[in-house]
Amino acid sequence: MSPVREVLTRFETTGKQATEPVPWFLMRRHAPLLLVCLALVVVATAAAATRQPAPATAGPTVTGGKASLAALRGKPVFVNVWSSW
């Protein structure tokens, strides 16, 4: 019997807290959260597999120059878009 299963069995049969802590992912109350996280990982992986390249976009820089995504091809790009209300 694994040590984790032994701790869980001892807790379930005696009703007393085990001497060793039980990992959070083995607690029944966290099972729905674990399933949601797993589902999000599956969805994100599926979305990454069908990823399309970004459309050609160009805009002005702070210094007055011109920036385009085509010039940054193959490099990671973080686009931070702000808007006033």
C-alpha cells in the first residue's frame, strides 16, 4: 500500500487526523477545482495546436517611427493595448 493511501485509510477509519499531511490534490473538496484546471489545460493545448499567425499590423511608435509585426516575425511579441473610457 502506498504511503498516501495508508494515510487516507487511517484517516477514514479512525476519524482522527493523520500524522502526515495529506497532499491538497487528494482531498475530496478540491476535486472540482482540479478537474476545472485540467480542462483548461486541455482547451489551451487544443487552441495552441490550431493557432494561426497574427494578421499584418503596423502602427506608429513613441519616437515617431513605424512598427510592424512582419519585421518581428519569429520573435515573441507582447502587444499591450490601452484605451480611454
